Amino acid sequence: MKIERLLAGTTILIPAGLLLSPTCAYLLHFFAFVLALSLLFVSSDWRISTCTYFSSWKGVWALVFAFSITFTLPFLFSPYSVWKDLSELKWVLVFLALLMPAAAVFRSAGQRKVLRMCGWLVVGILLFASLIGLVQFLTMLDPIREWTGQQIDDFGRRATGFLRNPIPFGHAMGALFWVSAAGFLVASVGGRYRLAALIAIVCVASFTSVLLSLTRGAWLAIAAVSVFSVFVLQGRPRGYWLRGLGVACLAGILVVAFSSETRARLLSAFDSGDRSNGLRLELWQANYEILKDHPFGVGYNANDLLIGEAFDKLGFERHEWMGHSHNEFVEIGVGSGWLGLALYLWLTAWLLWRSVKIFRGLEMNRDSWASFTLLSSILLQLFVSVCALTDQLSTPGRYLLCLAWAVVIVAPVELASKEVGK
């Protein structure tokens, strides 16, 4: 069906859109949503599958509903909340709206023309963004914004690609590094070494971009995912994976050894006297004080109004970087209270556990596309969640997490229908 192929292609392009601008990703997602609605009208198979996505995951949807209620209540009763910040619940809608697009990607395994065309477009945008980031790092110039006449923000010697900030760029490139690493593994295990060599180029480009963004949270997330992923994989795939991680580790060591900026940035993470480390610790302590005083939450982003008083109470000096806590879990906890934080953590852990369980039931040689899709979902969930420990999630991070969650929801249904169709 042409609509289904177009939906799959549009969904595959969303991660590339995140490298260009959040607006581009929103437009692609809106187009995908329109295509999904069209499929619901014309296909009874899609209507049945969509109903099954909800009926087979009642526990997850109960958690999502409970979290949404808990997130909303402080806006009704807290004097500090602002109603416009309730718009952060849009990510629940994004999650729901990505179910059918994720399913279309699952079903695109046999559509080689669509995969090839969209894949090359994504790779082209990624490589171009990596090249721009390299130029920014080496020259401290921004040729794209100079050419278009846009305002240039001074981030020093840090790669931002097409984006305005190195942190979302590091998160997006780090996520795409893990997606390409999953593709490299599946291609290698399946004996498709030419494809694996091409994907390796994408791995190198995206990994280098993460390093040049000087985003320490993304570096920490890559290290954490590297360790956890070893326990996800088993047998021969784990051997391939360990060799690949060894090469990436060696590449990282070489970059740190020969780049003074990267080396200084890495060492600053372990420096107790580093200003940014100290500011984060103060922000986390101050937000914890707010949470202790308001255990049911003050409303998302409302901690900005109370953070000054918390700093005074703890004897900290006020500063200009008190806008957010640099930790998504802290933001959710202070905004929606202990219950909201517990529900969010439960949802995050449950979906991760289920995705690992489904992935381990696959044979990588026989179910190569499903294995790639689910392994990408696992790695994305891990990467984005660890990034959230040191930074508030940006549009790329939240979008990719919602897409990874959507993959987990549709996977059992799509795999079961594939087995029945044999």
C-alpha cells in the first residue's frame, strides 16, 4: 500500500529532521500523523492492529493515564504553576501519535526501495551535519548561520551542526550513533559485510560529532550504554559488539589524547572545583528542598519561582543559571511530586525491561529487521534516560524516547502477525 510505504519513509526521516531543526521534525511528524489517520480510514487491518496496541498493553496505558493526572493536578492547586507549562504533556500525545508510524517501520522490512532511499537521505544529512560540526570545532566559525544571516551564539569550540546549541546536537548524534551501531551489529552477524562497512562510516561520523560537541552528559550516556548493552546481547552478537566497542573506545582515547579542548572537558567532569559541576549539585539540592516542602509537586517549571528562596535557605549564592535543574527526573519530581516521579520511573523501567525481553526472543539472523529495530529502541531508551540525568531533555531527546517507546508497544503485535502470515 502506497500510504503505508510513505508513512514508513516519513517516520525514518524524523531522526534526520531532528538534526536540522525541531520545526522540521514537527512537520515530518504531523505529515506522518495525517498518513496514519488515512490508513485508519482505508484499512481494516490497521484499525484492528491499532486497537490491539491498546488492548494488549493495559498496564502501560494505565501508567500513562495515572502520570498524566498526577502531572496535571498541581496546575489546579499550586499557586506557583502557569497553565501554559501544562503543554509539556504534549509528549504523551506524541508518544500515542508515533504508534502507527513505528508499526509502519516494522512492516517496511521488505520495502527495499523505500528503506534504501530514506536511509541514504538520513545518512547524507547526518554526514553533512557532522562535517559542519567539524568545521565549527576547528575554526570556531558557523558557516551555515553566516551564510543565512542568522544570529550566531558563542559556544566556543563546540560543534552544533545545524542546531543552535551543542547539547541537543550531542544528544541527537549520540542517539543516531547507537542506531547505526545496532545496524552495524545486525549486518555483521548476518554476513552482510559491505553494508556493515558503510554503516561503520556513519558510526564514526556520529561518534566524532558527539565528541566534538563537548557534551559531557552524552559522553556519560555513551559509557553507561556501552556497559549495559553487553548484558543485553548474548552469544556471537556479543562478541561482535565487544570488538566494536573496543574500536570506539580506542577512537575516543585518540581524540582525547590529541585534542586539548576535549581532554580538558573530560577532565572537568572529575574536578570537584569545576563551576558547572558545583552549580548542578547546588541546583539538585535546592530542588530537593522544594520537593520536600511540596511533596505533591508545584507544577512543571514552577520550581523556577521557588529556586531563589531554596538557594537562600541553603546558603548558596544566586546565579544566572537557575532556570532549570539540568536533570529531567528532578524536573518531573518537583513538578508532579513524588508520585509523579515514581510513575514516570516505573513506566521507563517497565518499557525497557519489556523491550529487552522481546529482543532476546528473536533470532538475529532470521529476524534481522525486527532485531535492528528493537535493539535500536533499547539503546535509545538507555541513552536518552542517562542524558536526562545531567540535562533537561531537549526536543531531539524526548522525540527519540517517544519513538523508542512506540516501537516496544507495537513490536509484539507486529511480530505475532508476521508469524501468522507465514
